[in-house]
Amino acid sequence: MATTIDREAWPAAAVGSAPALLAAALGRRRAAAALLALPVGIVAFFRDPDRRIDATPVDEDTVVAPADGKVMHAGPGQPGVAPPATAQGEWQQVSIFLSVFDVHINRAPYGGRITDVTYRPGKWLAAYKFESATENERSDITVEREVGGRTRVVVFRQIVGAVARRVVTRVRPGDDVATGERIGLMKFGSRMDVFVPPDVELTVARGDRTVAGETVLGRWRAPRETDGA
């Protein structure tokens, strides 16, 4: 599968090239060569590999990972972190931590229509800290989908970290997205939270590694299970 470089790479790489250019101008060739590792690393950070889901859509009951990374939490929504409970009950939550070595392109964990995108400025605490979910800069995205006469709602959150200083969200209310479709990115180490209703059976656990668009986070249970039949 092909790997491209996201357009956000080039301004950052241009800034990162400045030390190497300065060293070259001063005639310090070895230093300049060594300093070229910085812009090369920046470009590599913005790599955007294709995934199987780009060619093979998933079924309407599957929720996939929105990011590469490590699962920090999988279970009941954390108080003060999860959105308020709905008529369907309390949310379940999967939190994924992205290191600077992970692919940072974000994908929609579930397809449907984007009904809300809310950006909140904030701090830049380390993304693995509990407080980062509520105090850091972030974007909350809500997607809805009609299945079998019922409205399914999934909320996912882009959260920047201590090194990541900017969240990039490329969807807005009214957009239709497919499960696993690219929706933006976060720069240089961050976190993503996914909130699903109680009738989704989670299939990941704390410590698992995820691959955006490929790892299954959970599936809606069959109607006979959720209806008590």
C-alpha cells in the first residue's frame, strides 16, 4: 500500500531546516549534515499510509480505531471525561495514546453524518495524564447514523499533548464520512478518545496496540441482545 506525506509537513520541515542551512552557510558541513535529520524526521512524522479500509469498507456495526497508538483505557466512561449520559445510558470509552513515533493521521471510528465539531483551546499537558482529557486543547466530533430505524451516535475527541501543539480537524457539521475515513491529524504526540453507547461490545483492552482504520474497537450487539429478546 502507498504512503504519502500530509501537506502539514512542509511548513514544519521548512522551519526545521533552518539550523542545517545556518550550519551550511557557516561552512560547517558535518554539522549541517547531522542537522538534516531534524527536517527528515519531521517529514516522516507526517507520513500518511493507506490502510485496508481505504479499499474495503467495513460493515455498519463495526467501530474502528481512529489512530495508531496504545490503549490507555477501555471500559466505562471516566467521570469528568466522557460526555453526559444520554437516553441510551452511560458512555463507554476507549482512550488511545500516540507517541511521536506513531502515524498521526486520524480517521473516523464510525461512519455517518457529522452533527457537531467543537474546538476547545487549552493547555498542553502530557497526553497520558488523566487531566489532559479535559484541560488540553482538543476537538470533539459527533457522528450520527441511522441503522434499523434507530440513531446511533459516536463521539470522538482529538487531544494534543505536551509536544503536540495543534489539532487539525478537516470535517465540519453536515459532512458525511465513512468508517475509517481520514478526518485530520494532531501534531507531535497526542491522544484520541472514542465514546460509544452501552450497546457496543468493546473488543480491545488496556495495553493493546491499535492501527488506525484497521483495529476493531467494538461492535454493536445483535438486536436480540440489546432488546432483551
